[in-house]
Amino acid sequence: MNLDFLRPLFDSPGSWVSVYLDATRNAANADHEVALRWRALRESLTERGADAATLDAVADAVRNHPYQPGRYGLAVFARNGEVVMLETMSAPPATDGAFLEPLPHIMPLIAQRGEEIPYVRVLADRTGADLDALAVGGAPRHRQVTGRATFPIRKVHVGGWSHLHYLKAVEESWKRNAGDVAAAAADLAEAVGAEVIVVGGDVRAVQAFPGRLPKRWQDRVVSTDAGSRHASDETALDDVTIQAVAECADRHVRDVVDRYRAQRGDGTAGSGLPDVVARLPRGQVDTVLLVDDQSSTDTLWIAPDDPTLVSVDDQLLRDAGVSDPQRVRADAALVRAIAGTGADLVLVGPDEAPLEHGIGAVLRYADASR
């Protein structure tokens, strides 16, 4: 998981308010219920010393968040009277929660987001297509491609030479439209760095699509005849997209675990909290493997003004010139350092990889001594 989207949260520590709230508004009195849930969290934060301006900013963000159907949650991160980030969660949090800490309490959001996969979804027919794309940590993109035919696109029964001429013209229009759709999909895939392209809709259009893509994208296509541009319900294509993205995410995790096992076998992997933490500031870490344990009481030391500096010992930071190291939750410090050093994060189950104390790292390079 790339954590670049979290960098605005880690410029400097402070009195961060982090709120996880069930924002579902299905019932008639749902707005009132959301307000009551937020009121309880606000009272808790006030008792712990959160400033009123920051709490007012969170309240405004919760109250003004656009309605959306179904069950969902909100994750809000604020400080100094300003909401720095608000994320919609695909499901409500297991329990509403409010935190006042030197760093944002980000791990519940990361755990729910899981391994993000940039993708393009194409809903095509013989007249064009609707395209949607999602980049990691980015806003969704939508594009519509309309066919350029100036005559009826369906085949009709006519006779003689004109019949053959007409059929040939229709075939050429289909091919031209398929080429336009493929070109638009390739542009979107390039823009978001897509790892999978899901295409559904009209059978003929779906069959024509992969071969018109540039070769580098052809082996990333997942095809289905599910969905229709003229149907209000696109659930079938949504299901195929979710499955394709999930399978790609699983492959990512397996690949990282395999790389970690290989490095562990030759003694070059990062292993255990002190070892991984020592390697992060050096820029050695490519990917951190971490078991998400919200009950952990581990802490680490950080440099307030440098997201890359983290240590198990405050004296090491003082020796490095940090005058006022701060002690914070270990998972928050790790996420900050991972984002600050440009490493990736993969959350794994306790039995998925042989991790010491629930953490390990795939390294970009090994120490010279190894």
C-alpha cells in the first residue's frame, strides 16, 4: 500500500483529533442519531482537552458531509481548528472512536482500505462506452466515449449490393468505435497507473476491446458480458470489478510475502521492531509487513519536524540532533516513517508470514556487512 496520500497528516505532530464515526443515514431519524453519536465523542474529546475550534471544525465536516445511501463511516483528522483530511469509509467502524494524540490515529482507516489497486472499468456497447477509473488515494474519474456513426448502428435486412455495402459500413463503425474506446481506456489506464482493466457490456464490443489496446495493457484485461450502458443497475459489473481488484490485491500481498521469505532465507530481511525501525531512516526499507494489532501498547520516539526519523530509543534521536523527541503510538510512528521515506505497507494476518513481534521488512538493499 502506497501511503503518499497520508503525508499531509504528518508534517508535524501536535494535538491531533481523530474521529471514526458511523455516518449511516438510512432511517428517518438517522441525522439525529449521527448527531447524538458525534455529541458523545465530542464530550469525550473535550474532557481530554481538545480545543473547541477543532471540535467545531469536525462538527461542521460531519454535518455537511453529503448524504450517500447504504452503510458507511467517516474518518476525520483535524488540528488547530481545521479538518486536514476527511475520508469516507466503505463500512461503518466497528465502534465509534475519538482520539487526541500527537499523531493522527490512522491505522483503523488503513486497515479498512486494505491493499488499494488502481483500475479502469469500461462499460461498452457498439456505439461507445462509459469509463471509470480510480487511482490510489485519488479522486474517481469518469469519461464517456460516444460513437461517430452517422447512420443506424444496428444491422437491418436489405438486399443486393447495397445490403453488402451497408453491412460493411456498420462493421467499420463498430471497429472505429471500439478503437476510440480502447484509446480512451489506455489514456485513463496510463493516468492512474491501472493494474487491471475490467470491461463489460455488449458481447461483441467486449470481444473487440482487448485486441485494440496497446500490448502493455492487454494482459491486464478482465472481460465479462455483465452490465449494460442502458441499465440503471450495474451491480453485476461492479461485482466483477470488485473480484478482479481483490484478486490483484491478493497477488500483491503474496508477492511481498514471498520476497520477504526469500530475503529472510538469505539473512537480508528486516526482522522485528528495533531492526525495522533502525532501517527506515536510512531509506533501506522497500515494504513493511505489519500485523495490525490495535490492542498493542508499543511506543516509539519520533522527531517532531522530520517524518523520516523514528527510533526505539530517544537518546539515539538526541544524538542525531533532535532536541525534543516525542513518544507516540508505535503504529502511528511507523506509518509516518513509512510515508516519509517512500516505503510501502502491507498488512498481513498473524499466520501469513514469519514475522518477529508482528513486523518485518523487504529491503531495497542490504548492509555491506551482509
